[in-house]
Amino acid sequence: MDARIARVGSVAGWVSVAAIFTHHIGLSILAGQRVSGTTDAAAIEAYYKSGIIAPASIAPFLAVVPIAIFALALREALGVSPRTRFLATLAMVFVVAELPGLIAQSALEATLVTVASRGGDIVPLFRFWDVLYNSGLYVLEAGWVGAFGLAMSESAAFPRWLPRFSLVVVVLQLINMSAIWVGIPDHLTLPGNLCFGIWFGAASVGLGRLATQSVARMVAQPA
């Protein structure tokens, strides 16, 4: 694999992790525990009246760029056989499906701030955001983590434990998907999201190793 592609993909992966977790942790600190799985208009309005939420929604708009670069670099790195090419391409399809959803949910959050501050029935719009972001998008994340993880089993550059850990992340993300339907408290979805971040970091490490290995092979080749 071209070392530059692997290196750029690795950097994009780390930037994605930093952007995602800075956004969520920052909102938790500045706006408090987010609301999810409720139709209590008062609780929803109280949360979305925070002035930081609307400008913070810009961050996910920007995050889709490094996520796309990271995923495409992974697809190029892992598609070394018919089996892994199929799995990596399937994962890329899930990523491409998720990115518009990330943009849409962020736009919806900014819109919820407007409704909370200017009046109107906030519950239907919030429910749409909640089902999209805290249920539907988890399915796509589980899909691309699982497919990429299975494809990693044929690459020595990625941590040996990562393919199996990918399946753990899949299960946790599917549990998170069910949270709003079965009444799991929102803070209990944190382990799944932390494991997703760990997976992101480990995959970025794998891309970084591929970049190093590619450079070493080029240096070792006779002139």
C-alpha cells in the first residue's frame, strides 16, 4: 500500500476520534447530560435552551471529512483479497450511508435549539432526531466496524485482538441502538461509545504501521 495513503488515513482517524469525543465531552460539561428516550417537552426544552449546543453542531459537519478519509484509507489497506475486498467495500458502503445522517442529526440539533428558544412543539422534531441519532445510525456503525474488523484478520499490521474486539463493539452498538426502545438510560450507552473510540484508535494505529512498513520495504529494495 502507498505509505502516504496509509499515513493520511491514520492521521484522519486520530483527528476523527479527537473531534467526536471533544464534541461529546464538551457538550456534557457545558450543557449537561443530554436528553434521550423521552417525550417530556419540558426536559427537552430545558436542555436545548443551552446556548452552546447550536454552535457546537458545526463540529460534526467538519468531522465527516476525516471520517471519510479514514474509511477510504482502510478500504484501500484491507482490500487485498476477494474476501477482504468485499468486506472492506461493504464497510465503505455503510460509512457512505452514515455520513449524511451525521450531517442531518447535527442540523436537527441546531434546529431544536431554535424551537426551544422561540417556541413551538419540540417533541416530534426531537423524537425524529433521537430515533435517527440514538438508534438508526448505531446500526450503520455496527455494520462498518464489523465488516472492517473481519477484513483486518488477514492483515498483520493491525492489532491481533482487533478483529475479535470489533465484534464486541458491534454487539455494544446494537445494544445502544435499542436503548430508546427498551428504556436503557442514556449514560449506560457510554461503554459502547468508548469501545467504539478505542476501535477507531486501534485501526488508526494499524494504518500507521502499514505506512511504516511500506516505507521500510521501499528503502530495502535495491536501486
